Amino acid sequence: MSRHRLEVREVPGGRAFYIDGSLQFDSRDEAVYHEALALPPLALAAARLKRPLKALVLGGGDGLALKRLLDGGVKSAELVDYDPGVVALARAEFAGYNGGALDDRRVKVNIGDAVKFLAEGRGLFDLALADFTFPEDLAGCSLFTRPFFSAVRARLAAGGLFAMNAVSPDRFPAAFWSIYRTLASARLYPRPLRLSIPSFTSHGYGDWGMFLASPRPIKDSELEALRFGPGGWLTAGTFKDALRLRVSGIERGLPLSGIIKKPGDLLCLINMVEHAFPGGGAMADFSDSAAARSLLAGIPGAEKLRWPQLSAEWEWWLMETLRLMDWEPFLAELEKSAALLPGRVLEEIRLLRKNLPELLKGAVPDTDRAWQVFALLMTVLVFVNMAYPDNAYAKGYGGSGGSGDGGDLEITFFMQNQRSPFHNSVFQGAEVFQTLTASGIPRAAHFVRYRAPGAPAGPSGVKDDRLFFALTDESFVSKEGEFFLSLGNEYLINAKPDRFALLDKLQPDPLFEFYPDPSAVQAALGGMEQHIKSADKALDSYKKWLAWARPAVVFSREVRANSNEAKNIAAIRGSLLKASKRLQEGPAAKTGPDIPADWVRLAPGLYLVDDDEIVMVDKDASLYSYPYQAGGGVRNTLQSKLAISFPLGTSPGAAGRHRYTLLPKSAVMDKFITAVLLAANSRISAGDPRKAIFETLLSAATGMGHI
Amino acid sequence: MRITGLKKEHFKLWNDLAGSSEGSGFMQSWEWSEFKEAEGAKVERLGIFDSGKLIAGAIVYRVETSLGVSPLAMPHGPVLPWKDAVKAGACYNLLRKKLEAMAERTGSPVARLEPFISSRPAFLGPALRAPLDLVPTPTLLVGLGGDDAGLLAAMTQKGRYNVRLAERKGVEVASSQTNDLTGDFHELFELTCSRHSFHGEPVGFFNRLTEALGPAGMARTYLASYQGMPAAAAVAVFFGGKATYLYGGTSPFLRHTMASYAMHWRIMRDARDKGMKLYDMYGVAPTDQPHHPYAKFSAFKARFGGTMVRTIGAQDIYFYPQLAKTLVSRLAGTQGAAS
């Protein structure tokens, strides 16, 4: 029996395969993944070795990578997958996609452990593919370690090729670049690949990463000469594009990366997941090895050390820990350990000792070398906490604050007369006029009026709609199948793939059109998919029950409620489907700006920069400064509804302080930003260092009359 | 007193000690340690003997890394005679020395203690409050003493009402200590995780958990259904005098059935019948933190009555020689990369 939950879901125009809820392939775009994995090593091995090829596929029991190898004419192939359930599905359900690859006479299928197979076998292979599931536990991580890659290398013929599925270079940059370093340390010279796979992106996985590697370095000229068969997704052009990776991911991942010697090393890095961020930014071309080498050498580790996930809360926690540490024995130990190393390390530790009082006050500029050592220590402490993952020991959640200084047992008695927030009949009325929040609290469904992009001016272009279903407490699908994000009580974002239109609930026209936040879209698509599935199940069961009970509708309130519920769930399902389709099929956003890691995100497209500047990213990815604290009076509110229609940079006041084109000041935007700041401020605890910043901004705004 | 590694023959002795210690919990049970060991964690079981009698100890977990950052973790531990401060202090000193030796051997820069106690004894010395907890605090403990009427009386009026409403609606609760219900449980669990943006473990984890703990009666999966439709599900763990609501999920479409109430009511009665004294709801939001991730669940949990208990939370003991070595090796590494 399979140890994992295997699911084949019907999707419009194809099928999608999930293991433990994680997408393995979607037949509509699986070619992108499997061609990128299989065809480059196949073509390169053919060009190098000029003989009929022997191939090995580790994992990949769905047979889709294997199909590419067979289509490419390999002489023989062995497949090793530990899950008989996947292999059985490949033979039955996926035969139409893999062309019956597993039953091809050239193929030998082994059910078993890849590590054991590599260790116990003897023959050599001309090319090997590793197509494993995402490494989320120690067993999965063991397939990305140096011992594993060394074992693969030992089974490769001279000049043979190895290609592997890795992790997203954007969402797991430290893990991705650790795999890169680990392959290199196992003397498998790697080239990284980045792929945009629509089904992966819609699941929030970000761009995907792979590696092409070989015990013999892969020359630029070899890559350039690669040609792939006609009719497929992979061409010389798409391959060249796949060799381009975002510099921002390298900058974030490489300084934190290391060689994966033990599965725990990778698990620790996998826990450092980063939120998806807008695409775009500078790209590094890994088809040009000299340029890539120079880029990698130019990432100087500690001197550029920054940790984008080191949120203000973490920084606060770590500073508290560091303040309470017993520094004298620690510094003595540091000097003792460093004494065996070249002088510079010792010198930096002495600088740390000298500057420690200021560092602990957080008052030293981050260019200081002592600060770099201090920051590295903070990073080590983050690693310590990431190496203590929930799934390694038990379940758990993030700390809830407080200094934990003990004291007496704190007991709160729950009063018996407290009212339940749960009992509701949201879905059981003739119509759904309430939304059920994630916490189960019913709230009146907001009616909204908005003008969709491209709709005609005047009343005829205005749509009346209702927030029909709450995906989360802050995101909704409307009856008409639009997706909305709620920003406090007064503002909504009508989310489209190419823009996030800010709406005042009282105004149909957008106040501003922000650049879309892909992570919000992806999270919504994931949520919609889950709820559609759940609705399907509920409807399926209701169908049987109501087929029997429906005649009782006229006299049974219970059955009437069930009948209404089935009807309403079907309507919600329809809206979810429509919204999901719109988010996936709408026009794509332009390439986004590269948002620096230290900008504080207040709302989608709205950032606080250097603690005092409000920066907005519009739908065309242009950056604008907004003079939130600047004086100069408040402009005409009607004009300011569409702030970008003003002549830019004309606002009076402190234009010189701003780094981007200055938007004109408007009462409407002031009010919106104040609401966002107030909401952000209310979400953070009293000890959070951002509190002071938000309150300064808000008090300045009060002085200007914004509140 | 002496501290030594425990062997398989100490299994019952250890479980009796950990199970009877108020400051401990299921993560210090022998079965849980074997489960985590099978999952890939390194486990050391330490016992402290006084005149040949096992009086204290700890099960220490570690995920091996080559980064020199893996803590020696003791969730629900160590198991000490907390009520006798002098003896507990002496045991702690022995344990601490042993942990120092383990840290030197493994390169771990920190040991993380997480006993289920409410006030921090002075002998813990300079241990620092950790930024992450594995054992959620505060939590809600529901007393299980009494018959059905007594348990219902201790609930809030609305809790009682909803338990009865679920019964009237015909919600049925099934339970299993094998994997019969794991698939249904996981579908609801996954849906709930997605709805609340939590990370959820894969179904394989629950299969393995049930296989490891089910036969000993330590874990059970519950499924509440309405008209045959899965409406709520949970995995509960039973150890010592405490049942713990470890994982759960609900269907958003069947909330009106109050299936969750029927399910917890069943877990409470099963736990009581197994001789448990408390039902740990495994984390509630502190009353002063309305935006805490658990705030949304806390109102529901509170319907079952009980008392909110705040433990001292995870405490870190730093081993400076190991921390220094890790930092210096990273410093040397980054300089190497720069050159």
C-alpha cells in the first residue's frame, strides 16, 4: 500500500496529480517540467558519448520523464521508485500521458529505495535523472545530500549527465544554492535552471528550480550547441531562458547556503521559506560560465549579509536574547576558537568586543565590520531556531511573546454565560446574505459597487455585487466571481492578475491601481481550489441525502435548510470557479519591480521605506513616492480619486526628500494610508520596534489633519 | 545519584515516571521518542537514578546537521521531581553536565527545555526564554473528573447546548486507533490548514503516527459525520493523566451541525474512561492578544470550560564553546567565499 496520499484530480482540459496534497504534475503543462528535466541531459549525453545511451530515473514513477528519454531513443532505462502506488497509477491512469513508458520493452522498473539501488548496483549509466517529491522531511532531504550525489556520481559513466528536480530558487533561495554547492562539492559540476510552470505558480510554489550537472564540467559551447526536437516546449530559446536566474535570489540565498552533508542541513534551510515576491529584477545568465563565476565570486558572504526573513519581530527577539547573553565567557570562547584562524577573524572579534555596548543598543550603522559579525551571530541563532522545526519533534507554532520570567500560575476562568460565536445558519437560508469568516463568525455580506477595468464611464459601467464567500477573514469571492481583498472596514482591493484596484467601499471608481501581489493571488487560487473540492464533496453527499429526503421539504425545516444549503454551496462553487478562472486566465501583469528586502510592506503595492517614505507601485510597475507627512494642504478630493492622473512631481512641499516621482497629495489617499497604518499598528505587539515608527508617522499625520 | 542512558528494559519504568510527572507530557513518552526516531531524529534517553531508583531524566531529541546549529530539544521535559526543589536542582545539575558533554560531542550550541510547569525554578539559572515554543502556551486544561452530567455542567451554557444540538441533529462520531479514518481526517485537516494559512503535515505523517502510537492506545483518530458527510476530525493523544487534542479539522459547510462539539465530547468521555484527569486543548490565545494565531480557535475551545494555564515556555541554555565554534566557522567560511 502506498505510504502517501495519491490523488488524481480532473482539471479543465486535463488531469493533475498530487502526492500528499502537493502538485506533482498538471497534464496541461507537464511538458515544461519534464522536457526541461530530461531533454538537456539526453541531448548532451548523446552529443558527448555518441553511442546508444543507458539511462536511470530515480523517482519519477509517473513515467513522464521516462517517456521523454524513450522518445529520444535511449537504448535502455531503469526506473527506481519507492512508491508502488505511483507506479500503478502511471500504468493505469497516466498511460495516456506517458505513452505506456513503464511497459516499454527497453525499461526495467524497480520498486525500492534509490539510495539502496545506487549502493548495491554495479552498472554505469550515461545519464541519470532524479525526480523526487519536494523534500519536507528528513527522509526526503536525504536525497539532496553530498553522500547521495556522490553515490549518483559513482554510477555515472565518464562524461555522463545528471539532471535533478530541486526547489524554487525564489522561495527557498538558501536551500536552492545549498543544493548547488552540494552538487559542486560532490564534483558534479552544476548549471542551475529556472522554470515558470503555470500550474506550479498557481499553487504558490513560485518559479521552479532544477540542475543539470556532470562529473565533467559542462562547457558553454556544449550548451549553446544543444538542439531539441521540434514540436515540444523546450527549444534552444526556452532552454537559454531557463538558464537565467534572478540575481536577487542569489544575493539572498548564497550567503546563507552551505554544503548539505546531512538531511537536517537541508531541512533547516527548507524551513526558511520566503514569501513569493514579484518577478523581474536583474537576471544572471548561467549559460555564460565566466559571467556566472564572476557573479558568484562577487557575492561576498558576510559583507553583504542580510536576511530578508529577519522580520522586525525576529530581530526584536534576537536582540533580547543577545542582550541577556553572558558575553564575557562567549567572547573568550570566540577569541579562543578564532586564535587558530588567520588574523582577520580575530581582529573582527576584537572589534565586536569593543563595539558591543553600542551594538546591543542597536545603534551602529550596518556597514560596520563589527556589525557584520554581530549580524552573522543573529543568523546563526535564526538557524538554531530553524533547525528546531515543528515537524522534526512535534507540532507547534510560533512563540506568543512575553519574557517568560515565570511567576505565579496564571489562571483565567471561562465564564459559563459567554455566548458562542459559532452557531449560525449562513448557508441555510433561501439566499446567502452573510459570509462566514475563517473563525466561523457570520458577518453581513458587504454589497459592493465598482467599475471593472475597461467598463464604460457612467452608471452603466458600474457593477453591483456582493461579497459572497470568505476565503479567509481578509479575502472574499463575490457572487459575480470577482476576488476581493479587504483592507480594514472601508477599503477593498478588486484583485485581477494584472492590477489590484483599490476601492473605497462607497465609491465605484478605483482610487489607485496597484501592481498585483502574486503571493495573494496564488494563496487565493490555492484556497479556491480547496474549497471547490470541498464543495464538490459536500454536494455529492447532499445529492444522495436529498434524493431521499427532498419530498419532506414542505414540512421539515431541517430538510429545507439542507436543500437551501446544497443550492447555496452550488452557487458558491460557481462563483469560486469563475473567480479562479479569471485569476488564471486574465492578462498577466508587466514585469514587476525588484522590491528591496528592507521595505516594509503595508498593503499590496504600498511600502514604507526608510521609516518615513511611502512608496506606491502602480499597475505598470512604476514606483511613486507619496508625500504622506508633507505639508502643503490637501487637494481637491474629486481630482485625487485617480491620483496618477495628476501631473507627476508637482506636489508642493518636501519633493527633494523623495526618491521616486512624487504623487500629488490628496485627502483620499491620506485617509487610505492612515487607515492602513492604523490597521498595521494594531496588529503588532507593544514591544515591536515598528510601533514607534508607525506612531510617529500617524502622529505627524494627525498634525496635518489626516485623522 | 547518577545519570545514565536508558535502555529498552527501562521502557515501563520511564513511562511510569514521565506519565506521573505533572511537568511532563506525551513528547517525553518512550513511544513518542521511538516515533520521532523512526522519522529521522536522533534520540537520547537519559535517566537519573537515586539509590537504584529512577527519579528523573529526559528524552533529548536532535536533528543532526553539519551546520553546528541543532539544539538538544526536550519538549515536555526534562522530567524532574519539580515539587522537591532541592532534589530537582541536584538532578538538573547532573542533567546539565550531561547536556554539556552531549553538546561538545554533537556541536549543538543550545539545549531547549520545555517542561509543563508554571513557575520558573531558580535552579534553571541563566536559561533564556526561547523565541519558539513547541508546546503551546498558554493552553486550556479541561478537568475530566466526574460523570457525564458533571462534565457537561462544567462547560459553558453554549457548549452544553451545542453538544446536545449535535446529538439531536444525529451527528455520529467514529474513532479508530488504526488508519481507517486517517484519510478522512486528513482531508478536513488540510482544508482547515488552507483556510487558516497554516502549514499541515502530510498524510504519511499521520499514518506513521497512528501506527506508532495506536497499538499502545496512545493515539486515536476521531471523525464526526453528519448524514454520512465528514464534518469534523481530530487526532488525540493519551499519556499519563492527560489527553491532548493534537490536530483537528472541520468542514466549513457543516458548521451548523456542531459536529466538533460532539467530537470533543466523545474524546473527553473516552479520555475519562481511560483514567485521564485532564484534556489539554493544546494552545489558546492569551486573552490580551486578539491577533494571536490561535485567537480564532480559542473562543470555541473555551466552550468546554476548563482553566487557562500558562507554562514557563521553552527555555534555552547556550553552550558558549559550541556557539563560538559555529560562529567562527561561519566567519571563516564567509571570508573564504569573499576571497
